[in-house]
Amino acid sequence: MRRHGIRAIMAKPRRVRTTDSRHDFPIAPNLLERNFITAAPNQIWLADITYVETKQGWLYLATLMDLYSRKIVGWAMADHLARNCQWRP
């Protein structure tokens, strides 16, 4: 490629913004304080939200995990972020 003066076309890097830190909302208290040990199921559930880009747009996936068994106990999907979501067991 160098001999013939051919170069690959490099895509410009995109900067994805996932968090808006400029708000006045209260910060949730840290109830676990990094103590990730539990003696029985259904005492501590953890939640997370992720998003996936699809041809139709962004798909948001929220999950609930039981800390004791490390199994997903509930999930919800939507094309938007909203407080009211339909959880599925």
C-alpha cells in the first residue's frame, strides 16, 4: 500500500456522552458501603442499566440481580429511559 500511495480511511473517533453530571438531583446514599456479602437470597438486589445501538435506534436494558445467587431476577427493555418500566421475572 505504501508503494502505491494507498491509505486506509480512518473513521473519526466519536465521543459518546452517557452521563449528565450537571444537575441538582440528590445523590442516592451508599447503603452497601462495598459490603458485597449476604447470607440469604432476596436480601440485597443490585440494578444496572445498559444500552445497545440497533438499526431501529437505542435499546435500553435494565436488570436486577440477587447478590446472594448472582442470578438475574428481573429485567426490562424499552426504547427510552423512564422511571416507570415493566419488569419481567
